[in-house]
Amino acid sequence: MMFILSLTIVTILMVMQVIKRPFLEKKIKKIFWIPVAAVFLLCSVFSVFQYKAWKESPVMKFAFETDNWILPFAYNVFIKYFAPYVLALALAALMALAMMWVNKRSRGRFFERDEIFIAFIAGFLAGFPGFLFFILGIVIAYLLTHLINAIFRKTARSEVIPLYYFWLPVSAFVIIISEIWLSKLPFWSLLIV
């Protein structure tokens, strides 16, 4: 379900980025918190379902009769549903702050006005540990673009290639491969909180 929500939001933003870019530039600060709220709302819904499943379970009925059930339940729900997105939120915020700092120091040369918000949303929706692969994907996409640019231009001249149109497609790619392939690999469980 979270896979569908994240992929839907990223796809909608990609379409807006291509078709309605002026609208997105004006409204991104207002749109900014909608994906965050949607993800944590869905995590809360999952928590309610988990509570109902635990309450119906014959094994857990005994635990619910004691006074100490809330702490293990809250821990389980936090680790299972909230922790990957809390971590992704923190890492995306650090990335956005670093981007703002770099942009301020370079007088806005590296990132466009709304790009930092788009990068934040894209990184957040990748979740954790997907965020790590998101950053790796951005670096690989950027380096490949430079390589392709150098091959076709046949010059060694260095130029800045904007990342504006990389954030959301890389995020979508990471969300898809995380769901289909990476989450089934043994090392993935080592990265999960």
C-alpha cells in the first residue's frame, strides 16, 4: 500500500513538473507537506489495523489483559511502520538543508528555486533504506549524464548539468526496485531499522 502511495505521489509530481512547471514552482511550498502527511496518515491506519489484529489474536489476548501491552505494541508499530519514514524524513531534511546551504554560498547557481523541495519529497518517499539507494542513484544518473554529454560533444569541457529532472524519476525507480527486487535480498534486512 505504501508502495502505491509513494509511486502515485512521485508520478503526479513528475507529470506536474513536465506539464505544469510554473504551477509547481508557485505551489510547491504548499504541496510540500502533503506527501509527508499522507505517508504518516497511512502509517497510522496500518497501526490501527495492527492493533485490531493483535486484539483478535488468541496469543495476544493474554497480553492485552495485562497493563504492560501498550509499550511493546507501540514499539512494534513504530519500528514496523513509522521508523523507515521518520529516518527518511530526517535524511531528506539534512539533504535539503545541505542543498540550501550550497545554494546560498554559490548564490543560487546549483539548484533551482523549487528543486530543493522536490528533492526533499523524492528522497522522503523513497523511505529508508531506499533513501541510501536514492542518493546513489542520483550520483550515478549525474555521472552517466556527464559521460554521455562528453561522448556526444567530444569535449573535455566541464559544465554543470542541472539535477532538476533527475530527482523524481530516480525516486520512482528506487521505489519500484525496492519493492520488486531489493527488499528480497538478504542485505536489505540488515539496513532496515
